[in-house]
Amino acid sequence: MRLRHLAARGFRNLADLDRELPESGLVLLGANAQGKTNLLEAIYYPVLFRSFRGAADQEVARFDGPGFQVEASIEDGRTLVVSAAYAAQGRRKRVLVEGQEPERVADAVGAWLAVSFLPDDVALATGTAAGRRGYLDRLLSLADPHYLRSLARYRHALAQRNSGLRQGRPELACAFDAPLAAAGAEIMRARERWVVGAAEQFAAELDCLGERGGRLGYRGQAALADPSLWDAVLSEALPRDRARGMTTVGPHRDDLVLEVGGRPLREFGSNGQQRGAAVALKLIELSALRAARGSEPALLLDDVFAAFDRERQRRLAHRLLDAPGRQVILTAPRMDELPPGLSLPVWHIDAGTVTS
């Protein structure tokens, strides 16, 4: 799967652009704060129709502008045009796939597949459980539309149940136990299946990057994979839920377990081990999307090599850049901060303006 053409208007600090992209990808060079990450963000936006930084659409629009528009022409055996337009007035977003507006934005998710790796993604190993759950939900939603629908149903039921708890109305909260259980059990089963399948690759990817003894696991209540067991679990937790005004059990409380040598990476891992684990999770994301969709996702790398020593740069470049047919778009301040031997076309960005 390749991005053939990108048009972006009103997107952050980027000057309006309308460009064909090289088939193999490119290297984007530019000093800090010139717009390198913003361009990657525009490229990724039509994957999930939201910022990969978690920013709201009004923050993505150019300051004091009317809104933004992004259009991506994708080649994956055929050409597909996907676009999104956001109007600041009224805060309205419109998504089109081949000129047609889907009933729900979720129906257009995944028409364009890309995996991004940003320096901040080391938080997958060092940060909170919420970040790792977000990683899981994004990966599984792109790989399987059924998971995305289950996740939407679960979040809706959870919000309604929590609202009842905050109002001090347990009977209203418990009215949403059944839909919460049905969707929650589907999410639990999908996550646990994924972890079982990904654990071996996680260890192998860390080993390839020079870190041995990696382990990937899942921390949650295994019983909740069975919808018939939710009643007992929710009933037991209800006094605690009422006291806190929130649902305290379910997949929204779970976590991925990342270890090296039997010790948690978050507390005991070195910087190199933590960065290696984040890279391993991104490589697993690539593999999972490729297997699920039968197409190689593009890879977007934002200044990721600078944090590694030369030997890890060499290993990382081999894993990321040597896949046949993969389109790779990577950024750096200068060419000498990238691994030697890259044969990608070079573009430059200055004050939001891209030149090739």
C-alpha cells in the first residue's frame, strides 16, 4: 500500500501542498520546528481521521484559519482517494472515500494503512497503561472492523454506566451492564488472542535489536472474556464503583505487560531496552496489519534514529527499511543523523514549505 499523492491545505504550519510522492518513500530534512512532524501527521491523518498526537481537530487547523483539508490518493492494487475536511466554524468534519460520505467515520477507517513511529512512542514502554491500551485499540481496530464496532459499543455503554454512577443512580448504571458485558467480552477475547500471537515476535524483535529476554503479556481479568461472568464481577465491584463514580472493572482498566529478563521495563529497563521495546511493538503493528489486510502498510518515522547508537541504528535500519515494497517516509534534521546507505529521495522543509 502506497501513498501516491497528497494534498493538504490549512494543516498546522504547512504551506498548502499538492504533491506526488516517490514510490519507495523519501527522507524529509529540516531543522526543528519547521514542520517535519506536521507533514507526517498530515500523511497519517486519513488513516484514523484524527491526529496521531491525540490533538483535537481545531488544534490541527492553521491558527486563525477556516479549517483544513487533507486528501490522499492511495495505491493498493487500485487507486483509492480518501479525504477529510474540517470546518472551524461549527467544528464540523466531513470524510469522503471515492467521493462518497460513509454513514460513520469508522466505516472509512483503514482505507489507508500506515504505521507511525515518533520519539514520544517510547512512552509505550515507559508511560501509563492508557497509552498501551490506545496502541492495542488502534492496531486491532485497523486490523478488524468488527473490533472497532465492539470498541465503540463498549465506550458508549461505559460512558452511560459511569454517568448513572456519578448521578447516584445505580439502577440506571446497571441498565447498561448487559451491553457493556457483550462488547467488553469481545474486546477481551480479541486482545488476549493478539497477545498470545504477538508474544513470540516481541521477544524475537528485541533479540534482533540486541536485547534478550523480552516478554509480552496481558494484565486483566481473564474471566471477563466470557460475557456470562460479567454479572458476578460487576455486582461485586458495584459498591466500589458507586463510591468512585466510575466503573472499576473491564478492559478499559487493563494493561500490556512488557518485561526484559523477567523485570518490568517501565521500572527497570535501560533507555536502550525501553526504546527497543517501543520499536518492537511498532514492528508487530506492521506485521499484524499486513497479515490482516494482505497489504504492506507504509512506515512513517519521525527522527527516530537519533536516539540510538550506531550499532542499534544499523540493526533498526535493517529491520525497518529492508522490507520489499514498503514505502518509508522518514525525517531528520540532517542527513548525517541517519544510518548510512539510505537510497531514498531527499526532500527539504523550511517554515512549513516543502521542496524536493
